[in-house]
Amino acid sequence: MKNFIEELQWRGMIHDVMPGAEAHLMEQMRSAYVGFDPTADSLHIGNLVPIMLLAHFQRCGHKPVALVGGATGMIGDPSGKSNERNLLDEKTLRHNQEAIKVQLAHFLNFEGSSENNAVLVNNYDWMKDFSFLEFIRDVGKHITVNYMMAKDSVKNRISSEASEGMSFTEFTYQLVQGYDFLHLFKDNACTIQMGGSDQWGNITTGTELIRRIGNGKGYAITCPLITKSDGSKFGKSEGGNIWLDSKRTSPYKFYQYWLNSSDEDAEKYIKIFTFLSTEDIVALVNEHKEMPHLRLLQKRLAKEITAMVHSESEFENAEKASNILFSKSFKTDIQTLDEVTFLDVFEGVPQTEISKNELIEGVDMIAALAAKTNFLASNSEARRALKENSVAVNKVKVKEDYMLSESDLINDKYILINKGKRNTYIIKVL
């Protein structure tokens, strides 16, 4: 059996480990769980660290349990939050659970007859029939208010000037999460809970319930919260979260996020977000330092994580799209991109629309640059650009006598026009 704690330590994925956890893990196969918030039908890359914790746990010979917080999702975890979140109905939560399982299956093995197959559970299933009176009698009496008030997630929320305080609903969150650990301890022989370092307080409430009610021993393992070297928040872009669902974040944009990592971040990320061995990573880092301009580290990181979250073919498409502007067979290669990826590659490029009938009749280049599109201010400016040989249609230089036609269409809808190296325009044909 592989040493799970050692595996996490060299990857920089350990923040706190409860004493005795490592020896406990080396004795036999153990079960550990991580909770996931089901308030969206997709996980995002901020969830990748806990996902990787479970994936490494399974690869080390242990049994991972992924808990979807259908009940806790109805309350909202106060950790790191300044406001309460919106509560969702059961139907929405069930839909989100199924979508999340599909994503987790890219990392965890749920199928087959192996003893350490991953398991997906929803805490709503055991919380929904629990009456309020039963809960405060059977669970609440074992944890004091003083104990709960001492937790950082509670203290920070109550003392924060930006916060409006904390409702009783959120105050009880740690008890509900703590009960999850107790339930899984009893029903699934689950002795370990893992999560981000901000979850330490909630997890240790669970170990306390296991000690007081279950007469057993539970362990907590947490990982650091990932930050970027420039101080900005990991997992966010200008458009918000980077999602694992391709409908929310396209594979191209997903690939680009990792490709644009700084050298410092890429060296950290490749240990955390891939399954590459120590030897492979050390060799890759050394090679990168010798030739940093080739960005070998970023390219390998983007490849590994995009192929894992999406697929090998989606990675290949994203890589091709990233290199397409430098392609010697641009017109042929651009035709292979789907419309979403095409628009992602040229995001922010100004567009104008013309009718297909106009294109059938043929549009001369002066009109295409000026009157029809207003890309250039006047016909004389368009004529001058053409005479200077600075205009290209789909990356091919054209003269003043060139006529745009249907043969110029990309994906039967778009024509790309460049004036010089920096000015790009798209004509959308309807």
C-alpha cells in the first residue's frame, strides 16, 4: 500500500494532518470522504484540489467517498463567506448531483468489482427524515455553544464589519457537517474527512461527534487553499469561474487558463493537478528552466489537465486552436474548429454582418473594408491599405481587385480580415 501522506507532502497538498492519521492509513485500506457543494450543475477548478485528494487516495489503495451536500447545500457553509447563499430545491439538487458524478468519474473509478471503488453519497438522504427535535436531542446536546463559537468560520463571520452577522441556519452548519462524518463513520466505516484548510473547524466537529457519540476515532486531513503568485484568486478569470463543464467553460478556454500560468504557478500546479511522477516533474522543471521561452511546463500542465477533465481529442482541438494563428495552412485548419471554439479564439474581435445574397453577388475589397463594414473610415483609406499590401482575407494577402465570395466562408458563416498584424475584423454572413 502506497503512503498517501508522503504522496501529498511532496506534491505540496498537505496543510494539516491530525496526529495518528498516517499510521492509521498504513495499517489497512481506509475510507475517506470529501464534501462537494451541489449548488451548481458543474464543479469548477477550485474543486480540483479536493478531487485530486480523493483520486490520490484511491490510487494509494484506499476507498474514496464523494459526498454531495444536498442537505448542507440547502443551508450554506459560512466558511470564507460574508453573505448567505441562495437555497435550492430538491429537484435542482438531484440534477446537480448527477452532473457532478459524471465529472468526478473522470478522476475516480466508481465501476467494477474492486474493493476500493469510489462511492457517491448525498447527505440529504439521511438528513431529510431527521426531525429538528431529534437532531437537537441526539446530536446538538453533545457539542457546546462555546465550542462552536470558537471556530474561525464563526468568529470571522460575526466579527467582520462587512458581514451582517450569521443566521442560526448557518451557525448550525458545522453540526450538520459533523453529523455527516459520524453517519459515514457508522455506515461506511469512514474514518477520515478531507478538505481545504478552511474546513478544519467543520471537520474537527465531526471527529468530536465520532468520539462522543460513536465511541471511535476520526481523522482530519486538509490541503492548502491555492493562490496565484500575482495575488489574484486561483480558479477565476475575467469571465468568472473556470468550470469543468464544457458548456460553461469551453475546452479551449480551459486549456488557455493553464497555458497562461506563470512559471512559478506552473511549477506548483503540475504537482497538484497531474498524476505525473516525481521523476517526470523534476525532469520537466529542469528542462523548462533551460528553455523557459518554450513554456514546456505550461504546455504539459495544460495538456494533462485538459485531457483528464475533457478528453484527449478535446485537448488536441484546444491545442490546435491555440496554434492556429501561426498555422501555415490556416484556411484548412480553421475549418476544423467548431463555431464555439472559433469565437473563443477571436473573442473580443469586432464583427459586422452582411447578407449571404450580397456575398453571392460578390463584395469588392474596398466595400468590405469601408462602406459595408466601417472597419476603415473611408474608401481612400481602404484603397491605401490594399496598395500597401497590408490586407489579408483568412490570413492570405489580397489586392484591390479581390472579390469576397462564398469560397471565403469559414464554417459557412465567417470571413476573417486583417489589416496589418494588429487589426483583425470578422464579417459574419447571415
